[in-house]
Amino acid sequence: MSAKQYDTLSNEMILRLAHQALANYPQYAGATVRLLCRSENATLQVTHAGSRFALRIHRGDYHDRQDIESELLWLDALREAGIAVPQAIRDGRGERIQRLPLADGGQRYSVLFHWIDGEMPTTGIDPAAFRQLGNITARLHQHSRSWQKPAGFRRIIWDHQSMVSAASHWGDWRDAPGLDPREHQPIEEAIRHVGRQMAEFGQSPQHYGLIHADLRLTNLLLHHGETRVIDFDDCGMGWYLHDLAAAISFVEHHASAPQWIENWLRGYEQVAHISDRELAIVPAMLIQRRIQLTAWVASHRETEMAQSLGAAWSSHTVRLCQRYLAGAALPVGV
């Protein structure tokens, strides 16, 4: 493994930490806790007096307290702008972030959020659902471009080096399961080509700013006609169109991927315009994200998500890189 990524705490320890965190919320004494999933972090459902809440326990070696507080500040600003996003709950001392010490001297941070109701769309639905995803993404981008970040605001940086180099935030893509060393060459060539394109594209404020960075269908909830966005844990500074690439995360090789992208663009254009120069960079964004995810799969192979992808997933990454290098309009699909 090339990077320390996955939290090795047992599920039992995660549950103990959850109860430790909830002890700071006397208003929810006696609440029941259920582990929902473990991926980047652990997410638990808290139930008290018929109401539900979401408790997020952060893994180590990713975000510190200042980073997490900055995420919560953006969520505050988005809610003030009328965008439905999670709201953190203050404990009995008025704190929104809990520090949970571990027996080995380490620590974890946790945040308790109000529960957000809604149905999560899936890749099996009408591709038109991606129009809603594109639409809400454009609203987030509009807010990002106009929002004055408070003093001390700090979030993770998503650029070419931090996404796909051997020292990327998510580790080295070369460690991905099922990836033969003989298959490295097309990925390496794609990385070099994308690097040149992104350097030329640049990081002007029009193209690069605060983004969700993981805005896919699993982080979208639809409720009575309202589109709600969750899981801002990866939000940071990146190219705005990275959010388009993130929209089809892990399923870039799906036969419907071109339709999903088309519908996402239609939804985005309902709110904001995408220039021809931006459209021209989309193929590079798409393959950059796929390689970034290949690193994620390598460093998170213990997760249910990584294990669900199947043995051929890394081979699809190689095939899509070859399509990109061949000049395909969109390096996605079958």
C-alpha cells in the first residue's frame, strides 16, 4: 500500500467512539446508534425520540480540525443561500466538532448532522436524473465564485499532482488490484498528456475554485421535487469541471456514461454557461478522475465500495486511457 488511507479501527471501536461522541449531546441521551457504512469515513445513523441524525467519524490522516470547520462554514453559507445541505449540531458546550481520543494516543474527529430525507438516485434510473445533478452543481459553482471565504478558511487542494501522482492524496494508482505492470504505460502516458492540458488550461478563478469534488448520484437526495446535496468531506480547491468528472465516479466505463454526461451538461446550462474552451478540457478531466479513483481503489481496497467493483475494473481504466490517447470525444463508455 502506498499511502495510509483506510481507517483500521474495528466496527466495534467505531461504535464505542460514536457513543463517546454522543455523550457530549445530553439532549440525545439514550439514542440508539447503527453503523451505515465505512468508506472515507464512518457514517452512523443516530435515532432519538423518533428523530434521526447522521454521525460522521473522520478517519485519521486526512482532515484536521481547521479543515473540518472550514467545511462546516461553507455548508452554513450554502444554507443561507437556499441550497439544501447538511447542518451540524452543536453539543452541550456549543461545539460542532468532537475530538475523540484513542487509547494509543491517537484521535478521531466527529460531527453530528441533522438527517436529510430523500431518495438516492442510482445508475439504473433515467439518464435525465443527471440533469438535476448538473443543475445543482452549477448552483454550487455560482455560490463558490461569489462567496468571500472567512479568515482561516482551509480545505484540501485538488490539482493534477495531488490527484494522480505517486504521492497523490489517495496514494499510488500503480498499487490498484488487478493492474498488471505491463499495463502501466498507457496510464502514465495519459497522465503526462493530461498534465500538459491542465497546465495550459490554468487555474483562473473562472475555472478553479471551491468545489464539492465528489458530487455523484450517491451524494444526491431527491425529496418532493427538491434536490439536496450531502457529503462535503472531499470539498476543496479544484477545477469546477472536476465535478462533472466526479459525477460518474467508478462507472466511467458504463454503457450509459455518454448519456449521463450529456444530461449533466444540459442541467448545468440551465443555470450557468460552459464555454467551448471548458468543453474541450472535459476529456482530460474525465480520465484524470478515473486515474485518481484507481489510486483510491488501491489505497481503500478493504472498503465495501472497492471490493464491489469487480476484477475487471482496473483493466477498464487502462482501456479508457487508451481511448483518451486515441483522441476519443469522451473517454467513457464501453
